[in-house]
Amino acid sequence: MQKQPEKELIKVIARHVDGKTIKGHTFDFFPNKPDFHIYPSTFETPEEGNKVHLNELKAVFFVKDFEGNPSYNERKEFTKDRTLHGRKIEVTFKDGEILIGTTTGYDPHRVGFFLFPVDHQSNNLRVFVVSKAIKKIRHLTG
């Protein structure tokens, strides 16, 4: 069996609205496409990937690593020492989880948008938030 050509694999954690989580790598995620694939760390063929449908997800977390640091207490407020781009928002999901960060592309009529966490030490580099999984959005000032 011939190995696939090297592609830039991005670490992601997909969280479904039903609580199911899939961890792996992707190279075909696009926010305007209805689905993408998540692959294990090493794969030989495209058939080894899990097809993931955006309409079944709460969010896609683009992460530094799959384990994170469970003892790390993520900062939830903005500081003045960091240059930020976009609008400051607080996202409350229907399951009660709250994320705070910035976005340049929130539109409630789109499938979703990217949120950049307020804490740059967070394991999350960015999060694609699926709009239908949101309970409320609060625009933050200051």
C-alpha cells in the first residue's frame, strides 16, 4: 500500500452536540463546507478518516496538543498587555460551557465562526463555533 503524500495535518478536537468527542488531525476543514475528515496520527489511506458533519457539532477546537493541561486554570478576562484583533465576545453554548475571546466573523446567519481564546496560554489555538449550538452571545467592552 502506498503512503499518502505529506500534507499539513492540523490537530483538532471535534465536539458533537451529543457530547461525543473525536480527536485527530485534519487537512480538509473549511468553514464553508458541510463536512470534513479527522484522521488518526498516522494513516495510510483516506478511508481511515472519520467523516464529520458540521451540523452535528458544537465546535471544532484547533489545539496545541490532544491532552492539554487539566490542572491549568484558563484566564477568562482580557488584559491590556496583548494586542487583540476583532470583537470581544462571550459565547455560551446550549450545554452551559462558556468561551471568551475575539472574533472577526460572527454572523448568526452563518454556519459558524472562529473564536480566538482570550488566554494565549490556552491549549486552544482557535475554535470554530457552530452557530446552532450557541445559547447566547454577549459582546464585551473594555
